[in-house]
Amino acid sequence: MTKSENTEKATEGTTIKNFRSNSDIENFYRYIHENGLRREAFMLMEYAISKVAKVKKTRKAKTLQ
């Protein structure tokens, strides 16, 4: 089995509950921790969440009108 096949099978069964236990996510968290990138990762997450929140607000406002 190739690496891409393994990744596809892992993402097919990924749910919210087991998202953090996904090996790719664990490796990403480990990389952030080992390289001292917590501040930068936090800033990126805040930025992404703010963009998503703005889109959700505009969608909600449009459906209410």
C-alpha cells in the first residue's frame, strides 16, 4: 500500500472526535512544539478563525433579510 492510499483511508474515516489522533495532525503539532512556533501558529489560527467567522456572519445576515 502506498503512502497516498494510507492517507486517503485515514482521511475517509476522520471525524471530529478522532481528528486530533490523526497521525498527520500529531506530526504537525509535534513540529510546532519542537521548533518553538506556538506563537506563530496561534496567530495563524486566530486569523483563519476570524475569516471564517466573518463569512458566517455575512451568510447569516443575508439569509435573515
